[in-house]
Amino acid sequence: MRLFVAVTLAILPMAAVAQPIGWQRFVVPETGARVDIPNEIFSEDSGPPSHGYGRRFQTSDGRANLTVNSFPNEANDSPASFLEKHFKLPPSAALYRSVSANFFAVSGYHGKEIWYNRCNFAGGLIHCIGLNYPANEKRQWDYVVTQISNTLAKG
């Protein structure tokens, strides 16, 4: 619990520190995909995603953002083939990569930021989350990213 509180204090904007992190379930209405989001961290609605259905969120200071989206798997890609087509991750930029029959999760450096993407494949749809956050805050974000990723589910 102490680690959770320390992580919370390190990444929340100062105005939100007085309250504990609250997690809220976000559901993509068109597909039923769902994910739990720490709404005190990602408190700003940034509009629809650039692809598919869902929503984008960001921190009040704009230093981190989260995209939740679902879209049809029109090419009938597997996680591995989708990853190969759409993500170019040079080995020097890689932090994490996991691919299975039903999902992939990848992470890497992009300048002074870390990006993380997870996509689950189910029922002809691809359900994804994408996060971007400061690389110098990696340790503080690890718990939040893991919790969000672990709650991504199909409808």
C-alpha cells in the first residue's frame, strides 16, 4: 500500500494529491470493450481517437495521455502480423514486447517519453490502449500502466 501511495503522489498533479486515486470503468459503447482508468490522473477528455471508436484522455498538465480504442480487424490479422505491419520498434528503443495468440503488448522510448500499447484481439475486433508518459518518471508510472493494461477486456 505504501508503494501505491508513493506512486500516486509522484504522478498526480498537485491539485489531486489530497484525494486517493479513483478508478473508473470506461466502456467503448460501439464495441463493449472496457478498461479501468485512474480518473484523477487522466482527468481531461481529449476527444475521439484518430482511429476506430473510443476516447483519448490526458493528465491536467498534459504530460501524459491515454487512448482507448476499438476497431474492426479488417485484415483478419493475428497479434503478431498486426504488430509486424504497424509497429516499427528498433531494438535500441525497446523496453518490453509480449505477443500471444490473443494479444500483444509493446513499449519503447520515443525521445523523452515512453509509449506503451496493448491490443487484445477478439470477435473480429481489436481493442487497444495506448499510453505516453515521461521517461524520467518510468518507475512511478509502472503500476498505473500495469493496472490499466490488465483491465483491458472485450465486451
